[in-house]
Amino acid sequence: MEQMKITNLTDEQISFQLILHSGNARSCIIQSLRAYKEGNKDEADALIAKAEQDLSVAHDIHFQMIQKESGGEAAAFSLLLMHAEDHLMSTLSMKELVKEMLDLFKTKNL
């Protein structure tokens, strides 16, 4: 995916981009587990890869926010931003857990 520049986005738009991309990733992660459960191992792997693409975009947006703040431009704190950050971090954790589960299932031929 192409890198998104946040310089022309409002604080709300930035938060919604984080929610959008981490939400898309979360959906793919859940779908990957369901696909594996139905015996579609290749589809499960493809969905994890798709989730990682969306998470890469979200992570890049997050990194740009950190760069702006470290350059002296404070981020506007809001409940929306807090929700977006929580969404991103929980999706990152979920991805790692599901990847480990899928690896375990593959190892045990489940």
C-alpha cells in the first residue's frame, strides 16, 4: 500500500484513518482464523498478509504522528484519538496471537 501523508489531514481524519486501517486488519485476522478452521489454509495466510498491509499503513500514520510531536507540534488529545490508538494496539496484539495460533495448528496438523 502507498504511504499516506497526514500533513493535510485534520486530527479527526487522522484518528479515523487509524481506526479504518486497524479495523480492516482486525476483520482480516478474524476471517483468517475462520478460514483456517474451515480448512482453507492458503486463504488464512493470505488474509493475515492483507491484515499486515493495513497494519503497516496504520503504523506509518502512527509513526508520522510521533514525528510531528517530537518536532514540537503537540498532538491534540481526544477520546477519538485514544479510541484509535486502542484499536491499533489491540489489533497488533491480536495479529501476533492469531499468527502464533495458526503456526501451532499447522505444526500439530490441526
